[in-house]
Amino acid sequence: MFSGIVAAVGRITELTPREVGYRLTVDAGKLDISDLAIGDSIAHSGVCLTVVGKEDNCFMVDVSPETLSCTVGLDAPGPVNLEKALRLADVIGGHLVSGHVDGVGEVLRFDAVGDNRLLEIRAPQDIAKYIARKGSVAVDGTSLTTNEVKGTDFTINLIPHTLENTTLNRLQPGSKVNLEVDLIARYCERLLSADRAA
């Protein structure tokens, strides 16, 4: 479980083919990995992966074809938002994020508004119903609050701190992003549908 508060921007430096999928080598950047152990979970731009190796300031994770088929940003060298799994005593500064991507969205706008950015994203039809005005959504693992929602499209205001400390400053129209909807919305739907079925 994560909070969607990105701790550092790391970089995938190497992809080594395996019998199934890839082993990624990730430079942790400013993320403190001194306490990182084999088997720990780290979110990579919203995707929870298990640490299988560690060397100097780098760690290794395996990624399956299934994960690659429903996410973006893990199939080539490049920057990734990093967050270690929460401990029970940690402050949840964002919202509860599972690290299980629900779908890939497309950036429609990334407009300057002073030193902020107005980000508009089109969500896949099947998950758009879980995104609500003033609700929480994780975009590339970053906990954000929606401003407006119209059909499958929603907008977010990105402040300078978020732009400086995540990979979101690299977005442009046409970019693809990992989306995870709020867990509470999914459980509410399940409860309501179970009541209807009964």
C-alpha cells in the first residue's frame, strides 16, 4: 500500500530480458534505499513491483508481460516516480494507493496557468465512472485531486512542488499515463451491486 506521495524520481537504466518479461535495473536517485530489502515493494510510476536485487544506489525488479500490457513507462530506459511501501506508522499525505494500475489515460492538455499547469486527461471508459469531481486519483503514482470531470475527461491543477518533484513535468498532449482510481469508489460500487443482486 502507498500514499501517492512521490519520494524521488529514479531512472530505469537497464532492461534485461528474462524467459518471461524483463528484469529492470533502477537507479534510485535521491530515494534512500539503505533499508531496502529483497522482497520489499516499491511503486514505479504507480506500478507496485517487488525488489529482487540491490547494488550500490540501484535495485532490481522483475516485470511481467501482463504488467507491461496494461501500464506505460516500464518498457524502456527513462525516469520513474518512486515511492516505498507505507509502514503502519507513516503519515498518509495523499490517499490510499494500491499500486495496481486500473488503466492508461491520455493527456489532452498541459497548459501553463502562471507557474502551475492545468492537466487534462482522458480516462478509459471502463474506469471513468470511478473518477469524481474533487476526488482522488493517482496519475503515474502521484496522488492528485480532480477539479472537473466531464464524461471520460478530467482536469487537475499541478502546483510547482509537484512539477519539480515528479515526472509529471515531462507531460505533453498525447502522453500516456498510468491511472489508479480511488479504492473507496471501487468498494462502494461492489457493495451497491451486491445489494442489487441480492
